[in-house]
Amino acid sequence: MALRGLTSRVQLFGRITTLGSYRYSSNLSSQEIFDRESKYGAHNYAPLPVALCKGEGVYVWDVEGRRYIDFLSGYSAVNQGHCHPRIIKVMREQLERLTLTSRAFYNDALGEFVEYATSLFGYDKLLPMNTGVEAAETAVKLARRWGYDVKGIPRYQAKVLFAEGNFHGRSLMAVSASTDPESYSGYGPFIPNILTIPYDDLPALEKACSDPHVAGYIVEPIQGENGVVVPTDGYLKGVREICSRNNVLFIADEVQTGLGRTGTRLACDYEGVRPDVIVLGKALSGGTMPISCVLADDDIMLTIKPGQHGSTYGGNPLASRVATESLKVIEEEGLAENAARLGEVLREELSSLDPSIVTTVRGRGLFYAIVFKPQGELTAWQLCLRLRDNGLLAKTTHDDIIRFAPPLVITEEQIREAMDIIKRTISSMGAS
């Protein structure tokens, strides 16, 4: 595809870069791309109508050459910014050497990844997988196995607790635990011994954990898909204490909240708690490919023996090199610190929005949501369409909630540019 057009200077990854203000000479328009995907693809998503073909830093471009600020970041998969040059360089080099061996053989990249990550997060072992839901499912299997082999729960009577409003993916395990009818309806019968309790409710957790058959409690430190729901300060400390007291594994699903997103390396770090099991994904690859993992200490992880769990692609050399570099970028470029600093700017700006239109602002770091009060027939979805028209991409969740989660490489100038778009767009909704 040929590029043509003028050039402009923008700040990317802490430096000034010259980018082409280009348009792709494509055979297809945006509408033709929408129509083709609708004709040949399954209808399990309802995307915002924009056809993207290029990304760099906090910006993405559509096939007509229009530039947008990405305020979703692939649901926090692109924390390091689109096509981060360090990650792309490592990926290209490994692509030319070796991409897959399966776990039938050793490779020279996995060991480096697991050593670096276990040292960084402070756990004995790492089990690599691919998608976030695979890692969450692995953590649940691990809790059951530990429950039988270590806690002594009678065979096949182990229970795992989940929080109401959770989102751990779309597998049968995940929808068995879901309290969202849109996620679970039509998929029964469900996996047994999966129990839900209210989120941010320590007495409910204490009562549930008194059952000696409970092996683990898996919880998001901040609920993302539920609308960036932040628990009461002290909740995670309370979870740690209750789980320890009742010999129940505390499993933190940090697929969206981890890796700098909320202003600390892990969202659990905000309260200084150490879960028994950590689930990571999304930004573990910098948005380049599916990579996920589970971290735990030996007394938990080594309950799974060879042949009892695995994945053909989990821990492949390409993923291992990419994951190692993705973690190093977060650490060495201070992305968690940037999220903490600019998160304060974002909170202040969002809190200044018209309260008759934006009724609630909640979040932490660069992970925020607003609750939008419909303006006549104008809905949160239509607000997202107007934001798109004005050069910013965001997406609704649960009809009246819009998430804002830009790449963590964003600058204060870019935050204010984005907020100018949001303010102008919301003002126009009020005027309508």
C-alpha cells in the first residue's frame, strides 16, 4: 500500500518523531471494510464503526487517513503504546530466528522470561499461557489442585469463589462465574462449585471462606468490564487477611489492572498486598500478540505435574522474548509512575465535566470511567460516535458507562488534547 500526504511532528515514546499525515491507497473504504467483516465474520462483537490500519504511540489512523487518540488501548493491552519500537525490534529479530518449539522441547528464550518475571514480581514460578481467559482458567485449576493436594479438600468437592460483577473472559469457566446475563445466558449447564459473592463486601467473603471446601477466591482489584469499579480502601488488605485466616488462596486477576495501568506495577500494590496467585495478560505483549501467565510460589504451582496442564503456544520463544521486553519497557520507561502522575490530571479534568451529564467519575491511574446520563435520545454509544468524529476513540460498557484508558506513554499535553475533545463533545451533547 502506498502512502502519500504531508508530514507532521508529534511526540512519541518521549521523543519528537516525524510522521506522515498520510492516507492509505486502499482498495476498500471504511464502509466496505465494515460490510465485508459483517458478511464473513461471526457477529459476536459490535465494534465502533472505524476501520483502523496504523498505530503509533497514543495515536491510530483509519483507512481514510484520519488520526485519532486511542483512549481504550485494546482494553489495556497497549499500555506501552502502539508498535513500541523496542518491542517491535525484539519481535522482528526473534521472528527471523525461531517462533515455536512447543513445550516438547526447551528453547533459549523461555528461561530468560520466567527468571525476569518471577524476580520482578517476587514469586517462585511462572506458568505461561496465551490469552487472559486461559490464564484465569489456569489459576482456577491450580486452586482446585492445591485444594485437593495441600488443603485436603475431599475429591471433587473444591469450591472457588468469584465476585459479583466479575469479568474473567468468555470461556465456559468464566461464564459459569459471571453474573451478567449477556455473558452467561444460553450457555448452561454451568460448571459446578463456582460460587459468587458481593464485590467489596468483606463480611460476605468471611462467611463464604468459613466453608472448608473453598479453595480460592479470584477477584479483580478494580473491576474493569463492570465499569471500572474501585473497591473501598482496605478491601484488598481485608481479602488477604480473610484468605490467610481460612487457608484460602487469594487470586488476583490483574489482566487489565496490572502492568502499570493503575499507577503501580500491580493494582494490588496500591494496598501493599501480595496475593497467592497473580494472573497477567494483555500488556504482557505490548499489544503485539496473545501472551498471558500465572505466577505463584512452589507450594501452589508445583501441585501441577508434567502432562497435567499446558498449551502448545504457551511459553513459545517469540512470546517469551516479547514478554520480557514488554516488561522491561514498563519498568525502564517508568510507565506506572507516568500513569500515577497523569492519572491525577485525568481525574481532575474528568471531575470538571458537567455533573448533569456525567454523574460519576471513578478510577485510578490511567484507568477511568464516566457514567453518562442520557440526554433525551442521546446515549453513551452516541457520545462515543461523536468522540470518534472529533478524533478520540473510546467504548461503552453496560450502556451508560464509558471507559477511558489511554496508552501509558501518553504525555500531559496529549491528555489535555484528549480532554479538550471530551469537553467539547459533552458540551455539544448538552446543547443538543
